[in-house]
Amino acid sequence: MSSMEERDVGVAAAPGSSSAGLGAVGAAVEAAAGVAALQEEIGIRREGPEPHQDEPPKKRVRAPEGESGKLEERLYSVLCCTVCLDLPKASVYQCTNGHLMCAGCFIHLLADSRLKEEQATCPNCRCEISKNLCCRNLAVEKAVSELPTECTFCLKQFPRSSLERHQKEECQDRVTQCKYKRIGCPWQGPFHELPAHEEECSHPTKTGTELMGILGEMDQSHRRDMQLYNSIFSLLCYEKIGFTEVQFRPYRTDDFITRLYYETPRFTVLNQTWVLKARVNDSERNPNLSCKRTLSFQLILKSKVNSALECSFLLLKGPYDDVRIKPVIHHHSFSNDTNETEYVLLPISDSVECNKLLAAKNINLRLFIFQVQK
Ligand SMILES: [Zn+2]
Ligand SMILES: [Zn+2]
Ligand SMILES: [Zn+2]
Ligand SMILES: [Zn+2]
């Protein structure tokens, strides 16, 4: 603990930290690599030679439109996200100079800056960006929702705002499943072929024995879910249960290679003192260069105990955050020699959810500890 110092990694790198010594060029290289990785993930192929690494990412090369281009095509290049070059699907943010970023890219840039211990900047003009400095642009959001877009099934054009309903409920070509899916029919196809399939579907005429086999498999996956919920309910019957809000704060190691990690202040649950630690991508050297993001955590007992403390524990989202975490119960027997658990994965649904956590100043979660009765 003593060799590390707490600081707000989002604001400034303290002198002497290695990332502060990177200089502008190094930072730009890393930023370019991060954006390139991001663009690769969302499937953007850049045409032409790679841009020089010092330059902010290039705009998508578009066919010359001039006067003859359709209005919506010209608007497309005006309203697209300056990072991923796609039309934003939800919120649109802008830097103080008006450069637009979709919510996903904005959060990704903020998360990157935390990982690199640098102030986040607009990839276009390098002005500082943060949740306070950037605001939504409702006019762009509304304009985008009026632009026509293609239905992925029937390829007809619709305003973005009505596309979701069309694709879900109205499109004759939308992918549907047979009503006998519940007894194992794997058929799926366009909606207009559904009546014909259901007419001739073989599943309603299957024998009882055949159906029993299919239902058995379905029961098994249902049983796994039920097991999880039942074990949570039986934990709730324990005599000794403690829970608390925990706040992970970002720190940097003082090693030659600095690494971001998270740690909570000491907290008390079940009359014992505990600390939680978390790390990004299992302490990968440059997590900002990879698009896949994971968080794993470790629970540490700080108090001395007379006898082993057999515990089950789980982390859930805090009361004021909206990250999606699937509950997973872990067990550990804490003693003076085994006072730390292994690092276990925080079961967040995907990297987008993980970036949501990383983009915030602190990570707030709720920890439950159940002491196993002897
Ligand atoms: Zn974007
Ligand atoms: Zn800008
Ligand atoms: Zn359609
Ligand atoms: Zn069927």
C-alpha cells in the first residue's frame, strides 16, 4: 500500500509516472492505435494507406457527392460519429468545438483515458473531453432518427425512428421461429414462410418418447438457472449475512511499468475488516490497445481471525449504477494464511458494460458476504 499513491487518474498524471513521460507523440500513437482497434472491432475497413500515426483518425473516404449526391447521403457525413464514422443509434455527444461522438465511442475514449492516466481528448481537435465538458446534441439525435435507413431483412428504406418497430413487428421478411420451438422445432425463417412451415411442421406429430428427450435437454438448462437462484435464496437464510456498498478507486503501481488497478478503502462486514481489489484485463500491459475489456476482483480479509471463516460472497451492481452483472456466488475459507481469494471474473455481460464502469471515476458495487454456519 505504502508504495502507491491515490490520485484521480482522469485529471492529471503526477510527475514521474511513466505515462506522463510518454510525451505527446507516444500518447498520440497510443490514441491512434486505440481508435484503430476500435474501428476494426466495428468492422470499418479503411481505404488507402494507413494515416500517419501522429494524425487523428481520418474520416471515411466517401465517393465524391457534390451537387448530385442525395441530401440524406450528404447529411450522413455531416451527422456521423467522428470516431467510428457510423450514424449514432442513441445519444450523441459533442466536444466544446462541436465534434460529434456516438455514446459508445465517447464512453470508450473516457475509459481509455482512465487506463492511460491521461486527460481524455477529442480525437479531432484534441480539446479536453469529459462528462462535464461535453454535452448531448439533441438536434443531431433527432435529425439522425429522421434519416432513412435500410431494413436488414426486406432492404426497404424507413426513417430510423420507425425501423425498430418495422423490423420487430411488421416486416414480412423478419426472422421468425416456429411456434413448436417449445417442443424443439429448430426452424427459423422469414415471417411470410411461417404459416406454410407450421402447416407441415413434424414436431406436433412426434411421439411422447421423442418429446421427452427434447424436453429433458430444455429442463437441464432451466435447472442450472434455478440452482443459482435457489442457492442465493438458501444463502439468504443464513444467520450471518453482511452487505455493503463498495467503491473501487483507481490507483497506479509505482513499478517500472505502471499499471492501473482498483482498490476499495477498508470496510467492515460481519465485524471483520475487508478490502476488495480489481484489475483490468488481468493486468495486461496495455489494456487500452485491446477492445476486449474485463474486470476481475479479489476479496481480502484484513482482520486476524482465531479460526477459519468459511464464506460465500457475491458482487452485484450498486443501487445507483446501471451496469448489468449476472450474479455468481464464490466461496472461500478465510484464515490468517489464506486471507486472499483468487482473482475471479466480474461477470459483466460484455466489454461495452465494462467500459461503462471504467469510464466512471469510481466503480460502485454492492458486496454480500454470507458466513457459512458450522
Ligand atoms: Zn462512434
Ligand atoms: Zn473536437
Ligand atoms: Zn423490412
Ligand atoms: Zn416447426
